[in-house]
Amino acid sequence: MASVYYLDPLRDPRWTPFIELHPHASIFHTSPWLEALRRTYNYQSVALTHSAPGADLTDAIVFCRVQSWLIGCRTVSLPFSDHCQPLVQSEGSFQSLLSSVESAFQREKWKYVELRPVFWPTPAPQSELARSQGEQFHLHSLDLQPDPDSLFRNFHKSCIQRKIRRAERENLVYEEGRSQSLIDRFYKLLVGTRRRHRLPPQPLRWFRNLADCLGDRLAIRLVSKDGQPVASILTLAFKETLVYKYGCSDERFHNLGGMPLLFWETIQRAKAAGMRELDLGRSELDNPGLVQFKEHLGAARSALSYYRYPVQAPASRALRWAGGAFRFGLSHLPDWGLVPIGNILYKHLG
């Protein structure tokens, strides 16, 4: 079996050129994304490769080690990333790297190891991890290569086109950037949205660190009505792909069409910047409203499967009840109570 080496992608000067050239690399492989994870949650990143120190990188799988007294220590590729494709040359090299991951799992006594590939190389490697399919999602992508008129015509007439026209009549104001003011307004909308979904918000420092680390690759896009923020999204740019990562809105203004307008403005600006694809991210299988919205934009759907070893056991009835009660309580908390819960929990949830 070929030798496997460990490298630190935040320190190894080979990492960024490798990511920039690899056809399957994404924003989630980049050093700025990994640095934001380190600054916010103290996750330590490591990559496995067959390339010896000093040699050009030819393959790699990158992970973060998540240390948690609450949930247990594990290795994930990658936390808070919708997907993270193993950057391998062949089934043979993938098999060898997976074997090393499984050996490390046994040696270091992690609770589990998880991969989040966009696609699984074929033929599938013969390993426990490759057979341990875990959570499943929908992944949506919009081809930005057609002309703007064609993209607009592909929008759902009632759910998207009509709402964009309504937003234009309402004189909603679009702005974008990564200023502290935009981040703060985005975050206020996010807290309200997460409360509606009965979830704690991510820490504000996560978004500040993302903006600081990613620079002009990150954009907060926001629309407002008479100075009142209506809807906002956060996007990430890498090569010819724009990634939609977070979205939030004020439900009192949903009838104004703020979110459809936001995506239309984003699509037009992405095309002008030479982007060829809008990655709309993952959607849970039990969230038909989000799936439908993305498909109303004309996006294509594919399957996204995570692989976790050992396989996660189904939650007990008592645990599901407790989780439901906890989430119900979150929906009734004021901001001063909800935000600290997110600050505490997200380090353990990656």
C-alpha cells in the first residue's frame, strides 16, 4: 500500500495552488474557510495525501477534528460545509486514503468519522466507511450560462417572476458588501429566521470571521423597504461558482417578494462577474418548501449523501421528544436568551 502523509492545509504552501487547480475543489476546501472554522470553533484541520513532503500534491482528503465533551470527539470532512469532495485521482488512491482514515479512527478512538462527497467515486471502495451511508439531502445547482432573459423565463411565473415584479414596484433597495453594518443587519434577520425554525442562530463571530478570512469572496446581499431590512443572503465565490450558504428574512414582509428579488439580483451580478454556476446548497428531505423554492428558480436537483462510520443509531423516542420540546422552547426565547445558546452549542455541533 502506498504511503500516506498528513499535512496542515493552513501551513503547507502547496495547499492553495492544489485547490486552485483541482476541478472538484470548492470554497469549502480553501484555507480561508478552514481558518474561519479554526478561529470560531477551534477546529484543527488536517489533510491526508499520498504526496510526500516537498512533492507536488496529487490527491488529498481534508478533515477537521471536532473536540467535544458534549457529543464526543470525531473527524468530519467538513463541519458546517454542505459538501466536501475527496480530491482523489483514482479508486485505488481513494481506497488507500480511506484505509488510513479507518486505521486512525481505531487508533485515536473517535466517536465517528464522516465524509460529505458530492459524488462517490466508482467503483465504490471496499471499506466500512464506503458502506456506511448516513444522512441524505437534495443538492441544487443553477446553470448560469444561458442569457439573463432565458434565466428569467425559466423562473416559475407565479412564485418567482410575479414576486420579482412586485418587489420592483415596492421599490425594494438592493445592496451588497461585507461591512460591519451589513453583517449586523443580516444577523438580526438570521436570529429571527432561526427562531421561526426552532433552531439557535450561529454565533455572530462566525460571520465576522468568514468576512475577515474570505474577503471579497464573501458577500452579504440585502434588500430593504424604506430602510427596514426585508431579506438577506450570504454567498461565497470560488473560481466560476457562486455558493448560496445562508438566507434569512423578516416574515412580516414576505409578501413583498424580497427573497426572489435577492436571487435575481444575485444571478445577474454573478453572470456579469463570469460565474457559470450557482450552487444553491443542500436541502433536507423533509423541507419541501425550500426544495420547491430552489426548483422554482430553475435549479437542477441531485442526491447528496453523507457517509458516517460507525452508522448513527436512530434516536430513541424519549430523545426525540426531548429534542422537540427543546426546539419548541427555542421558538419562544428572546434574542438575549437565544443567541447565547447558539454561542455555546455550535462548537459541539460541527
